[in-house]
Amino acid sequence: MRMPPKTSPESVPKPVRWVASSKEDLSAFPNDIKTRVGGALWDAQIGLTAWLKSR
């Protein structure tokens, strides 16, 4: 399991802005996918750069 990165007490995550049914759509995915997407959203909220796996 991936642990969230350490952030300073002054760091406040930016809010997620759900558009249309995106939150409900995500909730319909399997748990492992929701966990990965949730981790990516958290990284974005705290300002980390996204990375892509090569195929």
C-alpha cells in the first residue's frame, strides 16, 4: 500500500472540483481503480507532478 507523502502543516490540499457525474462515475469503478485514482488526485491536490508508466 502506498503511503501519502509527508507534507508540512502549512500545506493545505486544494479541493477537487467534480464535474457533472464524475464523482458518481468514479464510485462505480472497482476498489483497486478507485484507490489508484484517489492517490493520483491526492498527489495533484498537494502539488506533486503526475507521472505516466510507459507501455
